[in-house]
Amino acid sequence: MTSAHDIPADRLILLTSDKLKENPALAAPEWSKFVKTGVHKEKPPTQKDWWYLRLAAILRTVYLKGPVGVSRLRAKYGGKKNRGSKPDQVRKGGGKIVRVCLQQLEEVELVKKNGNKGRVVTPKGQSFLDNIAHEILRELVKEDAQLGKF
């Protein structure tokens, strides 16, 4: 069976975000229109569906690297802060965004807490991502067949 390990991350995250949009419990909070994703950013995201992309990316990260906590996810979504003439420094991403994403994923039972170690993917979440990965693999095989690679 195909898993999320076998599929390119960009395709998996895009299709997962489309599937997550269908769930009303995963609606973007009102404040997400105005917030920056971290102290290292100068402006808020310009994509309208950035919240769902972040949800999908966090779900994939928890699937691949779980148990994972808020601190490690903040470090993953951080970046370099431009400090003018001074050298750049690495800063973590926004913690509230990561926490709310994880709480929403827990609400729909795709992720659960694992004691004090962080969050892990539930069997429902694992099958959700594996089914999406299988769909993508079928698309990739069709594309390769059309190009004559098989």
C-alpha cells in the first residue's frame, strides 16, 4: 500500500488541503486574515487558502516525524529575520498558528496527544493520508503512461 513517504510533498499537501477544506470544523479563524506567520516575516500570507495548506503540512509532518510538539513545529516554520545592517538571525514561527492547527486536527480526530511527548497521527489520520497518497500515485502512473515511460 502506498503511504505519504512515497509521494512528493508538494502534491500531497495540495490535495490534502483541498480535502481538509471540505470539513467545516477546520475553518480558518477570523484573525488568520491579518496575522503574520512569524516574527521573521514582514507581511501576512498573500494566499487565500494558506490556513489549509498549513493544516495539511502540519498533518504530514506529524505523520512522518511524530511524536512532534509545538516547539519543533515552530522551528520548522521559522526562518531568518532581516535585521538591516546587522547579521540575520533565525527566529521561530508563530506558536498560536501551530497550536490552533493541532487543536483543529485533534477535533476531527486526525491527530492525538501522546502524553508529554507531543502529537501523533491517529489511525483515522493515517488512513486519510494514505488514501490521498494512493490517489496521487494513480495520477502519477497515468501521467507516466501518457508520456510513454511505462
